[in-house]
Amino acid sequence: MMSTSPILALLSLLLIGSTSRAIRLDRNGYKDVLIAINDEVPHDATLVKTITDAFTKASDYLYKATKQRAYFDEITIVVPETWPDDKTYASATATETFDVAKVRINPAEEFFGFVSDRAYVEAATTACGSEGSYMHITPGRLTDPRWVKASPPYRMIVHEWAHLRWGVFDEYLQYGLDLDGRPARCPQRINAERQNNRWKYDLKGSTGSITWKQYYNDVINFCDDDDDSRTKHYREASNAQNRFCNMQSVWTVMKTNEDFLNGANPPRNVTSTTPTFRIVRKKSSEAVVLVLDVSKAMAQDNRLTHLRQATKNYIDTVESGTYIGMIFFKNKAGTRRRLFQLTNQKRRDRVTKSLPTQAFVEKASFKKSVAAGITKALAMLKKAKVERQQIVVITDGDENMRPFLNDSAFLKKVRKANVKINTIEIGSSNPDLSSIALMTGGKTFMNAEMSFEPSVFDDALIEIQRSAVRLTERQYFTSSSVVAVSARSTKTIDAYVDQGLGLETKFRFAWTPGSIRETAVTIRVRDPKAKEHGNIECARDYAMCTLVVSGSAPVGKWQITVVSKSDADMMFTYSVTSKKQSKQTPIRLETFMTSRDVVYPTTPIITAVLTKGSLPIIEATIVAVVTTPTGEVLNISLNDNGMGTDLFVDDGSYSARFTQFTSDGNYNVKIIATADHTINRPVVANIQREEWTAKKAKLGKPVIRDDLDLTDLTLSEQMPPPSRSFEDTITVETPMFCRTESAGAFRVRGFVKGENKIPPGMVTDLKATLEEDGAVRLNWTASGSDMEDGQADRYIVSVSQSFDDLVDKFSKQIKLTRVLSGSRTNLRSPRQSGLSESIKFRKPISSNVIYVALKVRDQHGLFSNISNVVKVTFDDECECPVNPPICKNPIVIYGTVEKNAGNTVRLGSSLEYLKTGFGLSGGSFALPSFSELSVNAPNEAPDGCDCDNVIAEGESYILTASLNPKTFQLEVNSKSYVRKVSADDVTRAKQEARDLIKSC
């Protein structure tokens, strides 16, 4: 039985997975900020000093920009293990590694002679307010005098920090000109002139915005929604901040972050904003204690067998020199193996012999404490003489005896120990486990309760092992899966070793044993040259086999053949890993999630970034395999189409929102990225012509959270010249490949089956064009009923003369209810998500300038956020005045004009009233005494114009009037709404009239 968790609130901090070190803002100072230098950055004795100087200046700039609410207080810099040691360097702990650093100093991006020193934040999703993955900076960006002059590093750092920490977006020109025909800017008061095909800006005393032009000396603030014109947010700007943050200012989004939420960290005078720096380097081997649950929970689904297989593989492949210890726990914790250093295979084999061989089957009233096992491991590590220490806990998460994971004394002990704790949870759902991992900088993995995935141990342990070694020494998963093999059958499986890989290539096979021995399974492996590799080694006690390819493995498609000689079916697990070749750049797959703790109806976004160096890999097929708590396996396609959750088309970042909840509990996620094997189509990455004055998205991987606007004349004149220039587009062909990564899992709370609370997705690509006949055409991409999934119920299109009124009072603006022929879309019948929508209409209000936006409604009455706003300007000649409907006791009438004299209209004696405002249902009736109705409608249209409200005899019209409930008399005033309808458009016009009254 699990107790209520007082640390559950910590889970709200678990953004972008549990693989990043948590930064905290304490009394206005950011602590636990980790900066790591990539192993491939050459040694430079001055680089550390350059970094400290830049962040010291950035701290002061940040303090002023946040109105004295935040600065950098404690920063740790991790130098590479490949650099010479220095007596001033402290020994890095297990939590101080490159892959958990939020700020990463990487080599310059170089390809085809180009060198790019741009800085950016790897942004996993378009979710406004969602923390970024990491900040990318190159040494050249900090040291090149030309870069330093064009955009000082300390200003760049604060610009990127806003993206990284608070999840805001850039405010400069990215999506075309603003609605006023000028480039995006913030604040609005800034003027811009076109010069030499670039824009020249005049700030005129403005002090914002840092996410717009932080490199201008006068810019010292973020834009806000206050009345200060120097920083007032410009909602009409066509930029990413407005597009993805629903037209909110940067400060408005910042105030929703935990740093400043509900007045947290109010302005405070501090004596110094200079950070305290700690420089560390890996100086010792690592000590790892495996804390293994051997209770009866591990006897289910062959869990103990798979645990033995995966743990043996971990022990066999972990870095030489590592110390391994082992703790078993059930009703109490006991030491199975004291810390023992792995220096050769013989010592590794001694440790594997300590692995559990059977689960302890307790009585019905058994007791278990996960915290007791961790406490025992901490005591073991306390005696170790190495700085890098971590614990790996494998358990079902159940606990019913003290100490509990949320006991204050236990938590205090964990915090004090400074040991990374990784957790692998199967079968249950204990939020305290993932909280412990988060608190200590560890990783957390979960498996669905009702569907045990055999590879969960393998995926988790290999991911944990990879994070402890240098980037250049890491293994790449080219394949990893579980397949069913029928009794006495043969199964053929394709695997790939692609260019850039091939060193220490390892094929690993395991199966669910039961009565099956490895003698009942024959495995053959052939390489792309049809050579069979026979040196497969099998371990009888573990029901597993391994093939290690000597030398460099041939590149291409490998074939695995599994022959079952058994009378029983089996589950066969296989994985293929390989290391990079020297001086080669392999394809890399990174995975991210916006949240690990999901409170319904919040929807997590799953993202996979696929790159080869700095080149995006496009047109790949990427699938998120999600196993639900109820055992269903869902394949979710991730898209790189620039729609919905995806930032840019063809940037190598693929994403999708998960909405297919089945219950509360753990949802396990695995990402598989492949080329298209069926038609043998290569995956390509395109690089366009590069000039420093060209838009940055033309070169390499476009990123939305960048720090430079290359359409800015002032900046482009100062930037370093291109390292190379050419005219033709380059196409890089990437051979067929496969990558798999465990993305871990997320936990869902608050889901109620049968209740749909997920709203439709917001439309972000609304476009308007004015056609030759004076009509307006709108085009957009359908979202869905559940964010970007499914099919919505209807669209609500609003039109206004005022941008602010449209955004702030959307429901009170004129609703578009009638579309013209040539429209692809019926507003009441949206198309499937992802398909193109298009309507054509005439302006429903008397104005030469109109603003248009839409919302999406689903079948449950839930609405999306407002779309982006478009502006349409009309010619003066066609001015068709249109009156709003009468809203006092309204009635809508349909009839044919028999006589038209001036503004006096005689309708036929038989009228049809369609809708009233006081409960009468529609029907037909005769009103001979009220058949002459005086309306304010023109008799002639301007030359060359087609106005629907021009009165003509013999035509049919929809008319709004007022019905007196006391006298039952029909009253029409000078503001009546009139619209002509054709005979084949009566049904739609009637619905339009009904909707008009609804808008009152």
C-alpha cells in the first residue's frame, strides 16, 4: 500500500523528461546551473575564463531585465575528460555530465566548408511556456571578435535563457510582414525602413525587447502588457511569440513560470550578481549499486529472467574500472555483493553470478520497503573512495513498510548524499520513485501495469550506461525490439549498420525460456556481403546469446534468422548497438517529452530530433510506440511538417501530441526512426545557398529559438563573412538506417473514462487573399477534435474592424455563417485533421479593412484558442453596408419581395419565420397587416459591385425583425439585417439567420 506523497508537487518540475539536471531559483538566485563542454572541443586554456566572464556579465543583465527578480548565483562548469587535469578542478560527480547540462558548449557546426557559430536553444515543442532542452553555444560564438561586436555574448545568453527557462519565442521577422506591412517588432512604437533589401530599425528610446533585438544597446527589457510604450507588447506582430503563445507578451508567459508564479521571487536588492563558479572534471571511476527487488512481484511475466538478462548485459558492457555493488530487498534489504571493481571479463563474470535466480514468494501479508534498499545502497557508497556515484533501482514500486520513499528523514539523507538515483519501475505507479530520480539528477523509466515489456530493462540500463561514458564512446541503438516466434518456425529480421557506425558492433539476443533452452533456438546472422558470422556466444543460465563483430562491421542491411525447434511459442528480444567510426558523424536520435507527470486533460508532446551532425534528417519515418496502462500498444506518427506541435517543416524535429488516454497510470514510450525500407527511398537533407545576410533557416537545421535576425541590416553588416558560398542546392543522401531510443514514460492522473476534456487544436496557419471578384478566400489546415487528432465539429469564423476587439471579444464579433460557391469547406463539417480547408466569402461588415480569425469547436462543445489573425484591405469602390441583426425579441423571416419602393418593401402575404428569441418554434403564418416592412437597405449597388443586401423585386431575402410579445406585432427598424438568398441556397441562409440570433 502506497502512502500519500508530500513530494508529488515536485513532479510538476519534470519537464522534457528526467534527463536534465533541475535548476532552481532560490531567493532570486539560480542555483545548480550546469554548463558542460563537449568532449570534441579542443583544449583551450582560456575558454573557461571566457565562459565565466560571459555569464558574469549575463547575470547582471538578467537581474536588470527581470526587474531585480533573478540572476545567476551558482554555476558548475564541466570540462572534458579529454582535457589535461588541473589542480583547481574538482572531481565531477555522477550528476555532472554533458547529457544533463542545460548549457552545452559544442564544436562549431561544420559541413561542406561552412562553419556556423550560431547560438540557439534546442526547443522540443511549440508548447508555450515549456522549458527548452538545452542551450547550444560554440567557442567561436564567445570568442570571435566579430561575433562579440555584432551580438555580445552576455546579451545572447539572456536572450537564449528566456527560451530555455521560460519557454518564450523570438519576436523578430519569421512569418512575413506584420498586418501593417512592416517587419515584426516589439514594442509597436519602433519604426522600420526598407534599405538594401533589409530593414533598418529606429528604436527612439524603446527599451524592449530582449527576445527581439537584444544586441541593440538600448534594449534592456522584455516586452510586457503594461502601458509603458517603451516595452508594450505588440500583439499584431507576425512573429513566433504571438503565433505560439496566443498573442501574450513575454513577461505574461514568464509570470506563469514557477520562478515568478503568484509573486514568487519578488524584486530584491542584492549586493552582488556575480556568480560562484565551480570547475569540475571526471577524475575517478564510477561506483554503481544495483538495488534489485526480489519480492514476489518479480515472479510475474518472467520479470526476473529479463532482469537477469539485461543486468548481465549491463555488467558486461559498463566502462572498465567501474565499481559494482548489489543490494536485494523484499521485506528487508541485504547486501548481495559489496563494491567490486570491473577490470576484466573474469571479474565481470564473478559479479553476474551474484544476480538473483528466483523471486521470494512471501505470505499474503508480506512487507516491503524500497527506501530500505536505497538506504542500504547509500551506506555502501559512503565507504567508496570515488566521487562519481549512482544507484539503479529496479522494482514494481509497491511499498508498505517504513521507511517510505516520502519520509522526511529518508529524503534528507538522499539530498545530503549527492548520489544520482535512477529508477526503473514496472507494474505499479508510485510517483515518489520518479520524484527521487528528479531530485538527484537521475533518469526514470516506467513500464505499463498490465503489459510487461521485456525490453524495458535493456533499454533503461543501456541508456543509464551510455550517460556515464564520453560522447565519442557511446553506443547507438540501430535496432531494438521484441518479436513473437511461433513454435517450430523460422523468423527473419532485418537490421542495419549505417555509415558513421561499425565499431564494436554487438548483436544481443534473449528469449523467454520456460522449458526452452538455447539449444532449442538456432540463430544465424549474415552481413550485407552475405557472410555468415558464426562466433555467437550463448549463456545457458540466462537464455541469451551475443555476437560481437570484430573490426569494422560492414555497412548496410544485416539479416537475423531465428529458428525455433521448440514445441512452445516464445518472445524473442533482440538489439543491435554500434559505436561511431573515427572522424565519422553518425545519425543521432534524441527524444524529449514536455511532461512526465500529466494531469488530465493536459496532453504531453513527444518529440524526436534526428540529425547527422548539424544536418537535419528529413523525410524519415518516426513512430512513437506507446504502451498504455491497460496493455494496448499504440503507434503514434511523429511529423516534421511545421503544423500543430511541430515548429518548422523539414528541420529534423518530429513531434506529435498524445491524446489517446485509456486510464490513469504509466505510459511507456519508445521511439523508432527509420528510412523507408519498402521502396528503398533514401532520406535526404537539403542545404540551400548560404549567405550571412540570408535568412538563417536556409542553412542547416532551422531553429525557432535563435538569437539572430538576419533580415536586420545593422546586424548583417557586422556579422563575419561566410566561410564559403555557392549557388546550387546541395542534396545529401542518407542511406537506409534505423535508430531506436527509449523515451522513458509518463504518468497520467485524473483521467475519467467517458469524459472528454481535451479541446480542439488551435489553427496557426490561417491565410487570407482578396480575389478578383472582391471576395475573400481563407485557407488553413484542419486541426482536430482532440488537439491535432480526429475531426472537429465546426468552425466559428469572426470578423471585426478592430484587431483588439477580435482578440479580446471574439464571441461578440460578427460571425461568418455564409460561404460562397467555390468553397471547399463547410463551416459545420470540418475535414479530418491535417487536411487543407478553404472558404470564400464576402465581407459581412461595412469596412475597407477587416480582421478575421477562427476558433474550432468539437462535439463536446469545447473550443480551441483563437487562431492567428489575418487582415484584409478592400478597394474603396465596393462598399456594401451591412447591418447587424436586431437583438430585442428577435425574429428571423424568410420571404419574397413583391414590391420595392424606396426603403418600403412589401413581402408576400405568406411568410416563414425561422427563429425567435422567446421560445417559439419555426413555422409559417400569414401577416397581411404587417406585410409592408420598412428596412434600411439600398436599392442599387455601386457600379461593378455585387451586394447581397440590395433590394430587388422578385428576389428572396432573409430579414431580422422584432416581434412584440404583448401585441404579437412585427416591428422592423432602420437597423434591420437583410440578405438576399438564391433559390439553391435557402437552407444555408436559414441556418445563417438562426446563427445570427445566437450571436446576440
